[in-house]
Amino acid sequence: MTTINIAQLIGTPNAIIQKFGLQVFEETKNVIAKGDNVELYFGDLSNTTTGFFHASIGNLFKNYGNRFNTLITVSGIEKKEDWKEKFEEAINLVENPKQATEIDSAISKLFE
Amino acid sequence: MTLTFKFPSEVRTDAKGNQILVNFYNYCLAFTGCWITIDWSGLNYMDANLSALLLAMTYKLKKERDLKFFLNYQDLKGPLNVFWRNGLAHHIYKTNKKTIDERESTIPIKAFKVADVDSFVNYIEKELLKHRGSDAIKFSDKEKVKNSYFEIFNNYEIHSKTDLPLIACGQLFPKQNELKFTLVDMGVGFLKNIKEYTKSTDKITDAVDAISWAIKGNSTKTDASGGTGLKKILFYCIKNNGKFHIISDDCYWQYDESISHTKINNPFIGATIHLIFKYS
């Protein structure tokens, strides 16, 4: 198991842009390609965005599908309340891209 | 010849205020290599957060038209003193002085490049959310407000396709428990990318439809899923009496309890986003 400390990898505790998510995606793929599993460590981050999670976790889930959970584990994600939510949203969006959420329903009403 | 653009008595964070600033920009575009007076002698009030848009305009005009701007010191008195305190006047006069706001109601004007991630985060966390004037905002709301700005910064990094900076400025209204904050990018705007991306699907061809398409959670990104940032901000505004204005191409799109839009004549470039949060 190789641990990727995300803050160290991207060089900042502020994982707020997509580019950083793509860095995590590429580095994780490289490690897995060498036959190892990956632990993604979020604990040294201070800030994240949905864009970061879509580019990292969303892309990894799209790439590995059902193997995602055996190849990749995450830690330190409980540091902030909404990180787990963003993590799950990134996976859900790949699994069910058309699934309407509470947010979609509220926004649709505005356009009626 | 003295060139002067006279501002009206009020400029607020709305479609009318935006058109006034756009008219100023278009007036200046007709000239090169000269001085233009920004005449505020008849201006009684302007929302200070609009400094971000005014600075973006003067930055571009200086850079591309070699224009210089003059503001009369006498006009920066009374309610317009805020433009000293938030730093706009220092930028216009190039005083290089650090902004000092003894009343602590302004969030100073500042420009960021795409690579300035830590500097932007520091600005939002220190200048905005640790500001004495924002003490009344609950921690959970501060986290949501902060995340909203970071989502917009991410959009700027992905979509604006420009080397020109992102400019930010805010104003707290403690009596109204209101925070107005503006981010201006000088990139390609919403329509260009979305028109290209949807040419064989939704066939979006105007700015109103482009902004609506983006706000509903669609995205032109090809290297990741996504597009949920803007709709999350809108949802937060729906739940918390916030207001969300997006100005891009010829559309002033706004959520202010309901959605409306206004056409802009001869618009400015890029995208301007105003977020107005109420807190209790």
C-alpha cells in the first residue's frame, strides 16, 4: 500500500482547483499501474472544492469502476463535514449522471 | 481637450448599475493615449464591491488603450470615502499605499492570477471571514460562503482562458447584516465555451441560455465530470435569502428570490459574479 499525502503532492493545503484533482488522478493511476494499492490521505488539506473531487475521485471511479474500493482507500476525509459529501457526490455523478438531487429539484422549480 | 465621463447620482449592484459602468467603459474605448476624468461630482452613492468591476475596466483600458484616469480628491468625501478605504483610489492614483480601513466595513480590492491559489484562499479567510465586521456570521455559514468563492475560483481557472487577473472586492453592511462580494474575470465569458460544447446537442446560442445551462449543473469540462459548483451556490442562496448575479456576454442574470435577466448593451468582457449573503 502506498500512501499519497495529497497536500504534499499538490504542494498546498488548498485543493480548490481541478488541476490539483487531475494531479491526484494521474499519481494514483501510476502507483496502481505498478501493482500497488493506494491510500489517499486528505488530513493535511485545509480546503477542497467539488471540482477537485470530480477530477480526482470521480475520474478514478470512472477509470476503475467496481475495483475502486479494493484498489483505493481514503483517510483524513472526516476532517471537514462536507468532504465526505463531495467524495460521494463525485462517485454518484459518475454512477448516475442523470440522477436528480434535492438541489436539482429546487433549481428546476425556479425555471418553471 | 478634457475628456470626462460623468457618473449619475447612484450606482448599485444591479443591472442598471452594471450598464452605467459598461457605458463608462465604452466611452473610454473610443480614445487612446490620453487622460480621462472619472467625474464623481454628482455621485452620491456607489456599492463599494463594484470597485472590482471598475478596476478591471480601467486595468484593461490602461493596458490596451494606454489610457490614464483622474479622480478628483474632492469627490472622495463623505460616503465616497469608502473608495480610499477599500483601495480603489490608491490603484487609480498609484499611491502604492496599504489600504487602511478604520471602520472595518470594506473587504479590500485585490487581483489574483490563476496560479495564486494560496493567495486567494488567504484573502478569503483573512480579509473576508476573519474580518471584524463578519464576526456575526455563524461558522457553518462562513464555511459555505468560503466554499462558494473557492468554487468560483475553480471555474475561473478552468473556463476563463485568460492570463488577465481575477479581481475581487467586497463590502459589509453591518446594519443590514449583509455582505456583498464581487469577482470579475476578464476571460472569454460563458457563451463562447458553451456554444462550442453544445453545438451538436443543446445548441446554445445566446448568453441567457448559456448561463441557465451552466447554473443547472451542466459543464463543458472534458477531463472530469462536474458542473455542480454553481448550482450548489444557487441552492445555498435559495435556502439562505442570498442573491446571486452572473453577468456575462450581453446578459445580466440574477437570482433574487426568483430568476430574471436583463440585456446589456455593448457589454464588458469575461464574467462578473456578485454574491450577496444575508446573515443573522
